[in-house]
Amino acid sequence: MNKRPISVTLLADLLIVAGAVGIAYHFTDFRGARPGEYFGVLAVRLLAIVCGVFLLRGQGWARWLAMAWIAFHVGLSYFHSMQQMAMHAVVLLVFAVVLFRSAANRYFRGGGTKTM
């Protein structure tokens, strides 16, 4: 088993926290909404948590899902300010560096590690 790189651990933890905080932040929005109105918001937040958990477990597909997740945010930020889009693009680049470095490749190729 390959040891999990600290950068992967930090990114996975960040995804889990971002998803959980996002759900908590929008919780009051969910209470008064019609069913399905905030489904997209909830799905995106849950997806972040799923990515983080499975990155910690060394699942290679989770890094591709995490890349798609942040690329989706780059696309969404196109409809907001240029600064927001640039920031998300930088975050996308950071995700790519962290998830596709040689140490991360070894970790994901080896099936991950059992330690969390």
C-alpha cells in the first residue's frame, strides 16, 4: 500500500468540509423550499463530500470526479464576475497539481491506504 500524500489528504478534507459547510449554510433555504428547488445545490454539496471521502480511500475515479466538480464551478462562475472565474480556474489548477502529481498517481494506482 502506498502512503497517502498529505496534499491529497488536505484536499480531501477541504472537500468534505466545504460540502458540509455548504449544506449547513443552505439548510435554512431548504426548509421553506418546494421539493427539488434546492436539489442542485444539495447535490453539488454532497458530491464534494463524496469526492473527499473516496479520495481518502484512494479511489482513482474520485479524483476525476473532483476535477469535474471544480470544472463545473469554473463554468458556473462564467456567469458571475471575471475575478470569481479566475479564482475558480486557479483552484482547478491546484486540484490538477495535487491530484495528478507522481506521488498522487502512485497512491491512486496502489489502491490507496487503509489509514484515515
